Amino acid sequence: MDCNPSFSIYTQMALLSSDYLIIPMMADFTSLKGIQGILMLLYEQYPSESLKKYASDIVTFNKQVQRFELKLPKIKQFVFNNYTSNKGVANAYDSIRQELISFCYEQYQKFPEYFTKNNNSLDCLSTWQTAYVTNVKDFHSSGKVSASLGIPLHQLPEQGQTFEMPDGKEITLAKHRYAEAVENVKYLVSKL
């Protein structure tokens, strides 16, 4: 279930209906706040004592989960999207990305019970990253064409290279770009 990043009632219902979390991230610090929000709202891991104190006096989502003996989903994968470099991950992007990965790994070390089990030895950042982090390159025009015309991404290569958009403009896509997007998605799915 694809959820809005807000913690609406629909998001809460989706979370309680799910076994696993796949958390999309971008290399920006709003993603850090999003991960902190998930840890706080689902698992009561507050970033400060003042927030912890405040939460102790109110009804929280986690308290209701415990009260009704419900099961929370486990974190399965962090998916980085929106990288655009043709030769790997851009340096500026990678710097912030590494900070986010380090933060997520620290959470895994502190709270492994929030994550899915993994049969591999995850005793260092690099092995943990291989198991729990995936890059999916931004689909750019391919994604826009797919969404606008209702053509599933995996079917774009069969449809040719030139597409007429709803406003009548023709868009030409490089086949290798959307083929790469499909491979990225296949790789992510293989890790699930």
C-alpha cells in the first residue's frame, strides 16, 4: 500500500494492515525527519526527552496499538530515489545519502526488533546497507509518460520511443533509460 507521508487515519490503517515497511527516501534532511517520525509515531522512539514527556501524557498511536494488542509492521527496506547522475551517484547527493544510511544503521543497532530478520551477518555498515538499502534511479520523463498515458513502466519498451502526451506534444524517450528503470524496479523487488 502506497501511503501519503502524513500520519492520517488512512495511513494508520494501512500500517496496521501491513507486515513490512518499504521507506522511500531522497538525499535530503526532510527524509531524516520522516524516518524520525516513523520511529516516534510507530515505535515511541522520541528524539528528545521533552517529546517523550509530552507523549506520556497523551493518547498516542503506539499506546493504542499496545492497548488493543495489534501488530506493527517491520522495516524491510529503505529505497533511495531521485539520483540522476549518469555515472553513479553524484557526490553531493551521496554525502547526504551516507548520513541518512548511517542514521538508519544506528537505529538498526539500537532497535533490531523494528526490522525484518535477515539471514546474513550484518555486523558492519556495508553488509547492513547491502541488505536494507536500494537505489532506484529517478524515472524522469519515462515516469511522466507512464503515469500520464497509463502505460505500465515495464510496457514502455514495447510501445516504441515516441509518445503523444495528452496535450498533443510528442515526447521521445531513450529506450535504455526506461529499460534501466525497469531493471531498478526488478532489483528492488528481488530484495523483498
